Amino acid sequence: MATVKLSNLKKSFGKTDVIHGVDIDISDGEFIVIVGPSGCGKSTLLRMVAGLETVTSGEVQINGAGVNEMEPMDRNIAMVFQNYALYPHMKVFDNMAYGLKIAKTPKAEIAERVQSAAKLLQLEEYLMRKPRELSGGQRQRVAMGRAIVRKPDVFLFDEPLSNLDAKLRVQMRLEIKQLQRSLGVTSLYVTHDQVEAMTLADRMIVMNGGIADQIGAPLEVYANPQTEFVAGFIGSPA
Ligand code: ADP
Ligand code: MG
């Protein structure tokens, strides 16, 4: 269970303002997609929620508690990256179990959680393989499995499908949607692909140069773009 609230969230690197003040109240279980062109500040926004980047001003709240001062490990957030970030020398099972081992979870519970995530992600046959023995899609599933086993309050995804070919991307998109339906974990998902955003989002944040140009349900944004930028971006082919 988690609500996430961003209040006038801003980020500057030196004198450059990169995020100009984003506000959003995210309900428990909501799937929010942050969409916009390369360089508009999507990853920076996500990294502030994760605690991987300091906040210049404003606040991130999870379940009503400010997290600016909280250690990243204490936020109970799991993040899935574009490049999977798997440990190449570890088997799939150990990749998925790693965070739980660090958290000193009992062995039997680790096994149970990894098995159940592997089942959900159709990875049961691959648990004893190394990442290099897997396809791109399978690697990305392992990365998601590693996030799921921790039972996070919040999932963060940063362009998780960008390294996959077009066909696989469509398939994984559907899998993520199903996963979201069965897990119902509050999620923030970053992509530059407006079709991905339209498919996955309960609500989307359309970013333009560090500004949240529009926040709304996909059809609402599509039918009623509030700025010329949004109209052009959402209406353009992927
Ligand atoms: P996106 O994920 O939408 O492509 P980013 O959040 O990565 O965009 O970057 C937004 C802007 O902030 C870019 O102009 C980028 O160059 C700049 N930026 C990101 N990280 C840093 C950093 N650590 N130092 C300086 N500038 C940065
Ligand atoms: Mg990025």
C-alpha cells in the first residue's frame, strides 16, 4: 500500500534548472507514466523519488511521510532500469534473491518468493541460468522479478523496454500491464514512447523541458491536449 505525493518538486544541476516544479498526488495502486522526449527530465524526476538524486526544493512524500531525508534503502522502493543491471556472474535465482539476502530474509522465504515471482514471469525454467544465457526479454523479466520479490510499496521503471526489439517491446508491454493488474503496486514508469504510455498508464504526466505540461488519463490527454507540445507529441507516430 502506498500513496506518493510530489509537491512543487524542483531540480537544478548547478545553474541549470532541469525540473521546474512538478505536483502530483498518486493514489495507491495507480500506474503513472512519465512520458516526454529525451532530455526533458524524466529520469531525474524518477531518481529523486528513488532517492538516487537530491531534491533541490519541494518534497516527495510516500504514505504522507517526507522522504527527502530518508535513506534510499528505507523507502521500500524497487527500480527497474533499461540496462537490466543484472549481476553477470550470478544465476537468475541468485540475481532475484540478492536483495532479500542482504535484508537477511530467511532462506525458505527467499526460495518461496523467488519461485512465486518466477512463476508470475514465466522464468521457472531459467532459474539456474546465467544472464548471458537468456534473451533480452528474459533478462528484463529477471530484473522485474528482482524488484517483485522485495514486495516494494512503489515500483519505479526507467525505460525498461528501450533495449528490446519492437515486437518484444509490444509483448512485454502487455506483460507489464498484466503484472500491474495482478500486483496492483503503485508505479511510476518512464518512457519516451507515447504508445507505451497510452497503453500502460492510468494517468500520464507529459513532460516538456522539465515542466509537467499535462497530467491526465491517456484518453483525456489524447482528446484534450492542453498545449501545442502535448498535441504534437501525443499525436505523432512512435
Ligand atoms: P530524460 O530522462 O528525460 O532523457 P534526464 O532526466 O536524464 O532526461 O536529463 C534532464 C536534463 O538534465 C538533461 O539536460 C541532462 O543533460 C541534465 N542532467 C541529468 N543529469 C545530470 C547531472 N548529473 N549533471 C548535470 N546535468 C544533468
Ligand atoms: Mg532518461
